[in-house]
Amino acid sequence: MNLSRANLRGACLIAADARGVDFTRTDLIGADLRDTDIRGADLSKSIFLTQSQINVAKGDINTKLPSSLTRPIGYDLF
């Protein structure tokens, strides 16, 4: 699925299935990513993504993140 350039500002994405989604230039400011499945998703060029959003999402080794963010330690999926 391609959500590039989407405006997800403030969106409630709790437990959403976002596996493999392309988030290029997607505005994620204030989006609630708790338990969102981002395995294999490309968030490397998303905008306004924060470490706290990543910390509560479920990703894996194939999840692409911006270089300024790190994979959470101690999460089974990350």
C-alpha cells in the first residue's frame, strides 16, 4: 500500500495493519501509532515521525526508519 504524501496528522492508527506501507513524505505529526504493525514499512522519508511513536509501534528488521531514529530495545518484533 502506498500512503506517500498522505496527511495523517493526528490520526488514530492504534493497532492498524500498516505492514509494507510506503510512508514517503507522509505527515505523521501527532499520529497515534500504539501497537500499529509497521513490519516491512518504509518510514525512512516520512516527516514529523518521533522516537516515541516508534517506541510504541510493532516493527521488524525490515522496517525502514529515518537515520535520526533508533529501533526500540527489548521489543520482540523490533
